[in-house]
Amino acid sequence: MGNIKIRLTPTEKNELETFFQFQLDEEARFLAAFTARDSTDKNAYIEKYAKHLANPTINMQTIWVNDIIAGSLAKFVLGNETEITYWIDRKFWGQGVAKTALNDFLKFEKTRPIFGRVAFDNYGSQKVLEYCGFIKIGQDKGFANARQVEIEEFIYKLSN
């Protein structure tokens, strides 16, 4: 891909349509595992994430590669824990986009500890979290809508 420039910008509502398209990819959805019950319901998707944009406890960023939206990244609070989530368009996999974006995000999103959860067989995301300083601290099981089965997930933590 040559010389790529990766940058983050606060997500705007008109970008949610692009994110919706990304999550329709079957392979990506399988690896993400923990997705919406119905990934094809565009109205529900847009409504859910539009609410997230208005929530001050959620820091949602759009990942750009040059002038193309390549993914999304967000910090959110679930229960008493702060977590991160990200989604990279499959055409950008394996190019360091997730690593660079998450590393940059963690420079201005200072909440610690911050947790990441990843399906047991999503090796790419495990490597991204480890590269960015997260340490595997445990595992859990949960129902993965994208797979319609309960699977194991690994829990990662970044303390500083």
C-alpha cells in the first residue's frame, strides 16, 4: 500500500453508514464474534451508535487511512470497567492499521485501567492488544451472536 497516513477523528453520524457496511462482512463478523443479534438491521445499528455519539462516557473515533475510512475505535464503560473496541475494514487487515490507531488512541484516552476482550481464535486482535501493552489477565465465556454458540474470550488489561 506504500506510504500510508493513519489518523483518528471524532466519529460523526454520517460515518456510521460506513461502519455498518464493514460489519456486514461475514469473516470479520465471525472473528468479532460478539456482535448485534441481527447485523443486517441498519436502522437499529444507526440508532444504537448515534446514541453512543451523544454519550459523554463514550469516546468514539473514526480511523482514516489517507482519506479513506478504515475503521472505528471506541472507549466505553460497561459496569465498573472501561473497555475498548475497534473494527477495521477487512481490506486494511495485516497492514498495521489497528496497531497504529490503538496506540495513537491510547495517547489521548488516558482512562486506566482499560480492558479489551477478544474471541479466543481472533489472533490478529490478540496481537494488536499485546503490541499496545495490554496483558492477558483472564478468560470468560459468552454467547457469540455471530456464531450462534457460546465461546471463550480472553480478557486483556492495560494499567498504565
